[in-house]
Amino acid sequence: MSTKRIGILTSGGDCPGLNAVIRGAVKACHQLGYDCVGFLKGYEGLYDPVQYVHLTPQSTRGILSQGGTILGSTNKGRFAATVGIQDRKELDPALVAGVKQTISQLAIDGLICVGGDGSLAVAQQLHESGVPVVGVPKTIDNDLSATAFTFGFDSAIECATDALDRLHTTAASHERIMVLEVMGRHAGWIALHAGIAGGGDVILIPEIEWNYEHVCHKILHRESQGKKFTLVVVAEGAELPGGGLVGEANDGAQMKLGGVGRAVAAEIERRLHRETRLSVLGHLQRGGQPTTFDRVLATQFGAHAVRLVKEGRFGEMICSQPPGMTSVPIIEAVHEIRRVDPHGPGVQAARALGISFGDRPADEIGQDIFDRLEPAAHLVHGHLQPTPAADEAPLLPAASESSQPTPGPGVAATVLSAQADEPLEEDEERLADEVLDLVAEADEAIHGDPLADLDDNPPQPAVDADQQGEPEAPAARSPVELPETPTVALELDNAEEEAADPDDSDDDDCGLPDLSFAQAELAERIAAAAKASRDSAPNSPALDESMKDLDAEELAAKPGPKASAKPAARGADKAAGKEPADDLDTEVDRLDDARSALEAALLD
């Protein structure tokens, strides 16, 4: 059985964490029983002359905490290619053919290419030519769009932040303006993060246009507050106000950036006549030991790159998307540079701290800084839910569009509807108040007003319907109007039909909010309010004493009241075949219906 062989190389600029990637890949290969070889000096070691070494866990021992790369690297030579802001440079077909020959002769089953946007552009061209490659993102600029983080970035921030901490003390001692130039060709992530972490006062990055007037105004504004020193952080890729980058142009290659910090320091000193000093970190950001975060991230990248080779997912780049480790096609990873959002959370936080980006006067830095925050979430059923967009369907149906759950046997359906923009807590409280009012209205209509009965109708002994003569037609009473509400509607169902077919129901109520957590509280409040109303009224034969101490469920289960003489009289009329006036029939039906609906609501 043949053993797989995996190759690995590091290309482009060096940074802390490269050795951690090599070590992670070698150890993963060892666990899988694969051979591992490392090509020296990046892509140059792949062809004419071919330079490689065998890698084992013993040969990579102790390199986890070392900066740089034991395989060497280069960002120049025959395999130089650019991407991102500039166009991609096509490789010489003879070079590509030589690389394919080397891969075939050494029986390489997969080649792990560790590099930034330019190095991965070379890997993409090799993949298009049939070379089995996978990519590992490496750049201290953290500007690859497909991954949340690249190793080396955290170590570079640590270096720049430490420099700002040191510059802070000497600037304050001599009341000077200190300008710190950091790396960042196309993106200002290092300047932004280090500026916030190191207490910078002005941050100049490629993504935000700036001018000297606003920078100087910030310095003078600090002096007016008694702060006689200022820290200015500028990314090497920040364009001058007049336009253009500062650096040395190279024929056939990207511009060698550097010098924008010197231009900024000189102009500030010329305009304000303040002592200004410049510090350029340069390659200090690329050297030294990797931070803990970079060690973990780089080791994971190396191990999962071997996984991509094992699964045959060539032409893809491993990427970090916390909490997972995924992969994307290399062409997507290098297609777009990930830049700082001028309205993103990092810039917003910096402005909230009073940091100037040179794009507005010092007294306007804090204006409209949170205009692009995400919509606030609101509470639904005890859980935070995002506010629905204007073009999305509301969480609850509108007042005119009620959703009706199928009730059980003998239970009236309660239809709930609410406006999507109303808080649920207000709906619950309004619902409780309206149901309490409905209880009072129905109780008064069915049992009569106890106080009115005492004043207008003194207690009379009950008379059997057989003994009494022709009953007088009861005085017409204005029908009781049920309270109108957009959120509560009571509808009647045929109890007999429901009892005959109890299973004839569907799940139409799945869209309604679950109000079970409020039903118990509502039932207790209704029962307590009804009991308090009865207890506060004088004793009257019109009230059934046996019902005073019943709870909500017992009250709902008890048959309809017969204490009131007026409802009994109406029943006698019907038994005798004498129909009262139509309006009275309507009134009685409505009261009975309201009573049944309230009993069903209490049971729910």
C-alpha cells in the first residue's frame, strides 16, 4: 500500500505563526501515516533548482514559539504575482510546466501553499493548471475577505500597541506630537486596532479620506483641554490628501510603500510649529514570537489543511469562521480585499472615544456615530427576536386578519390578533383589562345589578311558574353592548357539532403566539375581580351564595345561574310557548353566548 506524500511551502512576507502552521501540518501527517516534505524559499524551491527537505515531528520540535519560517520565504523572483487592488500577473507557462514535473516526480499528492493574497494568486494559477494545491491564509494585514482572521495579525497588533504604550510616556513627558507608521497596504486593520488598544488620538487609514486641517484641529482641541501631547497612528497605505501613495515604484512589481508617516509629521510641524517625532515600526511587526492566539490559529490551519488534502478538496483555502473552521475556493478568497468599513463597529467605537480619522473637525467627531447600528431587538415570549423588516410579514396577524385555532368540544374559539409593532406586554395587560370589563358586564346582565334590585325591587318570595298567572311582559331593556376591541374577539361554535367530530381540527393556530404563560395569571385575576365584586355588593336573593367561594375552573364548570327571577321568568315564557319580543330574544342569546365564551376562556 503506497503512502501519501504532502508538500508544504511558505511564500510572501514572513510573519509570526508560520512555523506553527508547519508543525501542525507535519504532526497531522504523522498521525495519518503520510510523508511530508517542505520546499525551501517558497515557490522558488519547486523548480530549477528543486529544493526540499523531509519533515518529521522530530525535525519540527521546538518551533511552535519561534518567529519566521524554517523553510524560508520570498516575495520576489520568478513566481511574483499580485492581486487585489492591482491586476494578477500571469506566470510563465514554462515555470508552471516545471512545477508540474516536480510534483509528479516526487509523487506529491497535495501541496499546501501558505501565503497572502499574492502567494495564493500563484496557488490559484497552479490549481488551474492541474497541480493539487490547497491554501492557508497568511497576512499580518488581515485583509483576506474569506476568513475572519489570519495568523500574524494579532502579533502585529501586539507589537504596534506596545510601541504606542512606550511612545505615550515620552510624548507626555516632552509635550510632543508622536507619529507612528504601521503596516497596512490596502487595509487599515492594524492601525485601527492598535490605535484603539494603544490610546491613539488620530488614526489615518486607506479607507477614510482625511486632510491636514482636521488633523491639526484635533491636536489644537486637545491642547485647549490641557493635553499637550498627541499620538497619531498612520497606515503605510493611507493616501495623502492630494492623492497618491508614498513609496518607491518598482517596474513589474507592486510599489514598495513607506514614508507617509514622515510626510504627515513634517506637515503637522510646519503648520502648528509643534515639536513632532516619527517612529516607523516596519519589519518589527513581522518578527518575534507569535501570540497565543496566532499559535492556536496557525496550528489549526496546518492541521485542517492536511484534512483538505485527505478529502481531495484541491483549489480550496482553509478559513476561520468562528466557531468553525471551513474552506472556500481560493479564487473567492483572493478575489476581493477585506477592508475597514468606515461606518463599521470598529470605527464607530473609535469615534465614540473621541478618536479622529482626519475627516471631520474635532468638535464634530461624536456626531451621528451610531447611525448604522442594527435594528433593536424586542422581547417576544421571553426571548429576544429581531425587529421584522418593513417588507417582511409581521410576527402576529393584523387586526383585520385573525387566525382562528380549532377549539375543543363545547369550547368557544378565542381569536387573538395584534399589531406587529405593539409590545406583547401591552397586549397582555389590555387583554386582561378588557376581559375583566367583559366579566363585569356579563355578570351584571345575567345576575342583575344587586344594588338596583335592593333599591327598586325589594326581595320577594320565589313563585313557581305553575302557580303564577299570565306573566307580564318584561320591560324592554337596552341590549348589553360587548366591548369592541381589535385584539380580542369572541365567536361561537356549535357545541354539538364539535362534540360529534372532536378530531376535526387542524393546525391553523401554529402561527399564533403561545399565551399559555399568561393564561393562568389572567384566570386568577378574572376570578379574583369577580369575587371581589360580588363580596362588595349587599346580600340579595338575586345572587347564588354557593358560587361566592368557587375558583375560576369550578365557576366555569358550574351550570348556568338560576338565582335571578328575571331569567327564570323568560324561561317560563318559552316553556309556555309564549315568545317574548325579538329584541329580548336577541339580548338573552347574546348574554348566553357571552357567558359560554367566558367559561371557555377561563377553562383555557
